[in-house]
Amino acid sequence: MIVFDSSTLILLAKIDMLDMVVSNFRGKVLIPETVMTEVCEDRRIEVPAIEKLINDHKIEVFKVKGIAQTKNIMEDFSIDRGEAEAIILSIEKGISMVATDDRNAIRACKMLKLDFVTAITILIRAFEKTLIDSETALLKLQKLQLIGRYSKEIIRDATKLLRGGT
């Protein structure tokens, strides 16, 4: 199982990979209610694709019980409610994997000993599993570079991997 926060959900939808990722994931894909609200309140172009996955029960929405813990995580790591709830939901459900591209949420995952993946990590794994070819993956990486906040080193390393380098 994996819990997504808003940033990674939106990034994957923007590069037209969210449906493929969710459909090929072997476990359940979860999001907290706050993430659903954050993602769907703005009528961005990617919202219908996300809503369809939720309506088709490919992404399950859960209410987080730990309100106090959510507030503590928000304050301790300077993150928004959606990221904090994704982390708390993963703890509540016993899931050790959080999908986040938020720097402070990644820091929180490290401190709480939760595994995390980013949109770029997911893109690389899709390539490694031959769900997409190198050319397509590189085009999607270019798009992520434009819309995400990634360091030059991360983009360089991902490019090398997607070109078949080690």
C-alpha cells in the first residue's frame, strides 16, 4: 500500500502517468480526505483524471483520526495539512510508503522512518518495469523539470538512468 500527498498526485497527473501508475500498483493507493479536497477544489486540467480514479475506487479516500498528531507534524516540519495527513494516514494504516515531492514532508518521512517516493522515482520505476520506453520517460522527465522543484543534480541523475546509464 502507498499513501499519496497532493504534490505527487498532481505531478503524476500532469505528466499523464497517474492512471498507469495506479493501475499497475500491486497494492492499495490511499489519500487522506484533505488531499482529495486540495486536489479537486481547484478546477485544474488534471482534476477529472484524479476524480475518475477516486470514483472508480482505484484511489481510496480515508479520514485521518489523529487530528492532534497532524497538527504536531505540521508545526514540527512546517508542512501543509495534506502532507501531514498523508504521513499520519500512513502511520495509522501501518503503511511505510508515502508518495511526496514536498521537501519538508520528505524530511518528516526520514525522521519518522517512513519510506518515500517522488514523482521522479515513480517515473524511473515505470521505465525499469518497461511500462514506458526511454524516449517517453525522458519527455515526461522534461515536463517534471518544468513543473516541479527539482535540483539540477536530481534531473541529471534521472536523465542518466532513463538513458540506460547506471
